[in-house]
Amino acid sequence: MKKFKFIRHDEKAMELPINIVVMLVVGMVALATLISIMPTPTKDMSVFVESAGLGVSTEDGNSIIVDASTAENPFAITVVVKATDSDGNPVRNANVILRGLGGAASNTTDANGFTTLTTPDNAEVRLDPNQNEGTMDLKIVADGFYDYEKKDAVMIIKTR
């Protein structure tokens, strides 16, 4: 007859749970250290649409007026954006994305916080035949700042 050996009398059986607990504690300490090293966003951005217009010509403000009798459809637009912090200092190297109405453009801000966004030939903006107006959304992401998102940042109006 075979004699059974119980786990509570086996010294090696207790090593496995202790090793798991030690590895779990060390892993949690390492994860907490990594999280504390990551920089957190600390500032808000102020964003201004300086000008917007068709192609490379620009108009003041965030509205683009398209003359339906002369404009081609689709069309390219150009938007100039300025990003600053709450003290008025420029936000450098921010990723800026403008999208909507079938078009999209992206760029990075310069040392003065400015960027020019122009929709490329293969992603031009389009207003449908029965559509008299439309909007494009703006998103800006920069290190050390909260992400900025504005729906309807640029309005495109078609005149008859």
C-alpha cells in the first residue's frame, strides 16, 4: 500500500506561492515607477484660426465663402492656425489635424506656434450639390498640454 504525502508537510510546495507573491510585488513596484516617470499634461492651449481660404489665398476668420457659380468641386483649402499656452507663449511642435467634408490636412507648429494646413490634391474638400454649408474639425496634440479638439472649427459656406 502506498503512503500519500500531504502538501503541508512538503517544504518545496510552499515556495511556489511565496515566489508568485514576491514577483507580483516587484512587478507592481516597477509599474508604479514607470507611471510616475511619465509626464502628465499640465497646461491648456489657446488656439486661433488666423485665416482660412481657398487654395493658397486666405481670408480673415474661420469662414470660407465659396462662390458656387465659379468654384470647382472638390476644392483645396488653406487654413492658418496659431497655438499658444495660457500665458501667450507659442506652442512648438504641436501636431495639428483638420478634417471634414471628405478632406484632411495635417502639419506641425513652428517656433512661433503657427502652422499652415492645406488639403492635398487627393483629399480635397467637397460640398454636395444640395449642401450649402459644412464644417471641418480641428485637433491639436502637444507634449505637456491637454489635447485640444474643436468641432466646427472652420465653416465653409456656398453662395448661390
